[in-house]
Amino acid sequence: MTPEKSIRISVSDRGLCHAEIDVPGKMVNLISTRLLTELAEAVDSVQSDSRIKGVIFLSRKPDHFIGGAEIDVQRFLSDLDTTLAFTKQGRDVYQKIASLPIPTLAAIHGACLGGGLELALACRYRLASDHRKTRLGLPEVMLGIFPGWGGITRLPRLIGLSAALDLLLTGKHLDARRAERIGLVDRVATSKEIPTQADSFMFEILTQEASLHRKIQSARMRSQNKILTRFLNQTPLGRALVFHQARKNVMRFTHGRYPAPLKIIDVVRKGIGGPLERSFELEQEGLHALVREETTQNLLHVFSLRMHAGKLPKEITPADPVPSIRKVGILGAGVMGAGIAQWMLQQEIPVRLRDINEEAIAKGIKTINEAFDKRVSRRRMRPEEKEDRMRLLSATTGYSGFSTCDLVIEAVAERIEIKQRVIREFQEAAGVGAIFATNTSSLSITAMAEAAKRPDRVLGLHFFNPVAQMPLVEVVKGKMTSDETLATGVAFVKRIGKTPLVVSDSPGFLVNRILMAYGNEAGLLLEEGATVDRVDRAMEAFGMPMGPFTMMDVVGLDIAYHTAETIRTALHLDPAEQSRIGDRLFEAGRFGKKTGQGLYRYEGREKHNNPELDTMLAAVRKERGLTPRLNITDQEITDRLVMIMVNTAAWCLEKGVVQEPGDVDLGLIIGAGFPPFRGGLLKYCDKIGITRVKEALDRYSLSAGPRFSPAQMITDLASQGKGVY
């Protein structure tokens, strides 16, 4: 049987060719060797057909153009020759498109990323829809590599050096309007009419290409028309300054830990003034060097984890298809409730918001409105789009309107008796049709579900704060949560653009359980004699975006206290091994940055050492009979904080909180900021060796306490000479 083709070619009576991309059996278009082969054949057929006057590349996938290359991470890393052959194939095919003697147009609707954008760059013109799902970008730098199919060569020549480096070095995504402003897109179309408008645009090109080309070039030059911009983009001295500043910025943000941005600067610098062929050679040489880097291998490992996120446990057998969520109810209009509501509205999902009085409702709506205003001011959203989203929001102090919700998320105070009461009240007033999700960060889903008439339709959806910035959502399965409810929750989290992590109902779930141990160990180091800034600096040197004490102050010591107290109580942890300094700060009302004092003292955006902390530490040390040690090294700080996380993660795997090591690594990277360049906490364990991990835990279990006694999993792996993965 002949396999179904991924590209359909059709030619109109007027000589217009449509090359429609639709990879069979896939939800999205990803570029494979097979697709590149078909693309080359399609270009050959166009060249041999004298009827064709212009070519339009379109996608038949809904709300999706091309999402980049289809990467098998294991093969990518293990078979370098095949990897480099794949990049050469793509570059050769795209150059074929670029060399066509007739006009070519990429009609972009939906995601146009990586190799998809490189295909668009190989076309002579680009049209993009103004739909919210249309995003253009080159995210390869986030994988530790760079665009290898000509994008790194063509982009600076199209939009100028400064704008190109901004995209290449950050991996940021642009909507159609922003892409048009920098000259990446030549025209923006209304989303529903893009095929028709693509035809119209191509006919305009065919009938008046010379004048149209001048207009497009003029618009592109206007985006670069400032004297300084022209100097930086078009003169040798200006370019040298751009490269110098780009390298300086990369080093400031990455401390040299990520080789890809530096390699991008090097390849662009060497290739921008020369012929295309030489720049293509530099791309190949640069990729050859990068794929051998350990950091690249770790980042590709993280990419693979993201691609497989939200995998349901093997024993889960939900109905197919999973029910769709059309309307969401949210109980609680505080910081989390308003944040979740704003994110739902941003995804064009109608929201019914409830709180106990009009004042709380007004405050929540104001928070949502201000979040959208910020997006408008940053040109991430048009004013009319904001108004459309706000019209999807309705609010009440009762329960009217909730009976039509498919999913209800409660975001009320973090107390089990309040949450149980809300479930009872809600189901009495609005019925039991909706799935009921709690946004708790540490309370038992199973205990909460005991108050429900349909406990099988209760689960946890733990969003992290701030909702708009944090990609992780822990999807928590209680003991009575049905397979269908869990699968619906996972599908919904993916639909709203977040990364789901399936966890079982356990104190603190995964991320907060590990962070509690991490924060507790930091507090114990402080009580033993380390200083706040030294502990923070040690973990920042390890690669964390901020030290544990800065993190606690930013999150709020009141939130950290309540979460830790819930976990400690549920797990019956030994009080002798629990830090007390956080409790003292909480009792004194020193909640961190929001109150101006916590582990640090804050003046505006600046933080300073907090003199009150020294007094509290002296009292805690007296209670515990501790004499401050002067011999605590940075190595001990780093070792203890990392190893306590490792031991806790192993415990979570043993108890079935998560199913696989990758769940731990992904959860900590996107939920707690663990450095991606290390590949994840447990990937790091394999790097240093599980035997060394066990030796460190044994050593600290004697010197610091039994909390470091190696988990059985670590003992077993060390005795077998195996790694975690």
C-alpha cells in the first residue's frame, strides 16, 4: 500500500500553485527526513511545470503551520553522522526553494517555529495571520543548538543584525503584528481568510512585483531607519559593537554555562558579510561542535521530557475521546484565583468568577484588567482583543451560572475545612456535573473529596504563582479520582498551554515536598553558622536562578510556613531536624519582600542584610544549644542542599508520588528553577555518579542528621552499579 503523501500540490487555471503540508497521522506538522524528501520532489515538480507562475506554501493542520523538526533525542545524540546529514538535507532543500525563479510565499497560520520559520525565510515573501495562535520564532537555542537549515544565515540579511540576534539568542516567539514591525512578515491577514488572502497577495505579486517589492523593502528599512540602528547593522564598526554587546549580555545572563548563544554569535559574525555557501558551512561546523557538548545533551534531554509531559500512569484507562472543557468556574478572586481566571480568558475560555462579597470581586476583576492592560502596553495584545477577553468574564457572589461550567477550580484559603465547606456549598447550589479541581499546594485531595457527592470527579490542579509566568501545573490524583477525571485534567492543562505533571496525592505533592526539604536544610545551615547571602551565592553559583532565602522572601514566608507546616504534620517529621528560623520570622510578621522584611531587609528593589535576623538566630541557637560553626564551606552548602533534594526525590519515587525520574527532573526545572543546563536533579546524579551520591548522603547522615540516610532506591542503585536513568 502506497503511504499517504505529506504534501499536496495543486495548480489553478491562473498558474497559482498551492503546496499544502499535512503530515498524515499527526496532530501537527513536524519536519522529518521523509517530509524533506517530499518537499524536494515538490520543488522539482514546480520547476518542471511551465504553467506555474507562483508557489504558496500552506498548512492543512488547524491553527498550525510547521512546528520545527521531528527530533528523536536519543538518535540525535547517539548518531552524529545521521544528525548532520539531516541538517544538510534540510539546508539543501530550503536552498532549492530559495533558488526558484518564480515568486514563493509562505502563508502562515498558527505555530511557525524552528524549521518551519526557516522554510518561510527561504521563501521570497511571508504572509501571517493575526490569530493568537500564530507565533513565529527560532527556539533552537533553548535546546542547546541553533537553526541549521539556513535560518541563522538568512535572518540577519532580512531584518538586520540587531533584531536577528535578539530572536536567535533568546528563542522568543513573535505574534504576526510584531513580526511585521521588524520586517520578518510582509503582510498580516485576518486568520479566517488566510488562504484567500494568500491568493490575493500572490496575484498582487505576479502583477506588480517590482513596485510591491519596493514597498516591502521600504517598510523593512523604516523599521531599521534610526541613525543608530543603521550604523549598528550596516557598518563594520557598528556590527563589531553589536557582537561585543551581545556577547557581554549572554555572559551576564548565562555566566558562560550555555555554549549555544556564544556559538550563534560566532557563526553570524563570521558569516554575515560573506557568501551564503560559506555561511552554510559555518552552520554545519557550529552544529557539529554543539551536539558534542554535555550542556546540549542535557537540554535535549529536558526537551524530550517536555514533549512527553502529562503521560498518564500505565494503569489509567480513560474513555476516548476525553470530554472537552468549554467553560470554567473559579471560586476565589484573590491573587491565585484572579491569575488563573486571567490565563483562562487569555486562552479564550469563558470564566464565571465567584467570591464572598462585591469588594473581593471588584479587586479580582481589577487584577485581571491590569494584567491585560500590561499586555496591551507591551503590544502583546490589541485593545480590541482585551475587550473580547474581558467579555468572556462574568462574576457573582453566589453560585448562579456555575451549573453550565464543565470545570470548577477553587482557589480559596489554604485550609482543609474551608475547602471542604466550599465543595459542599458549591455542589448543593450548582449540582455535581462539573469536575471539581482544587488549587491547593499541599493539602490532601483525598480528604477534600470526602466532602463531595461525586469524589470521583475531584482532582488537584496546582498552578504555581505567578500563573502567567509559571508553565507547570501539578495534576493531582486523589484515591477516588476517576481515570476519566484525571485524563480530562491533563488534556485541559495541555490545551491552555501549560505543562502537566501527574502526581499522586501526597503531602506537598512533588515540587513543594522537595522545596520544603531544600528550604529547611538552608535554614539549618543558617542556624549552624552560615550566612544568608553566602548560602544564596553558593546555590546561584550552582546554577539556581536565585538562592533559597531570596526565593522564600519572594514567595512569602507566610506561604512557605503554612506549606511546610502541612507537610511536616502529615509526614510526622522529627522536630529536632526542622529549622526554626522561618517559624520565628512568621511569628514576627516578617513575611519577606511584601512586608519589607524577611530573611533580608528591602528598600524598594534593593535588598540588604536584616539586623533583626541576627537577634532571632541567636535565640534559636540558644534554644537548640548550638555554637555557630566557622568552617562551613561553599562546597558543604551546595552538597547538603542538593543532596537533601536528591534524597527527597528518591523518596517521592519510592512512594509513587511520580512515576519516573524524568517527572522529578521536569517538575523541578520548570516548577522550581533547577538549572536546565544540568539536565535535571536526577540527571545530575547520574553525571556525578550514584556511588558518590550515596557516599555524600552517608557522610552527612553522620555529621548533620538521619534525614540524610540514603533512600532505599539510592542504596539499591549504588550496590548494582546503575544510574537513575
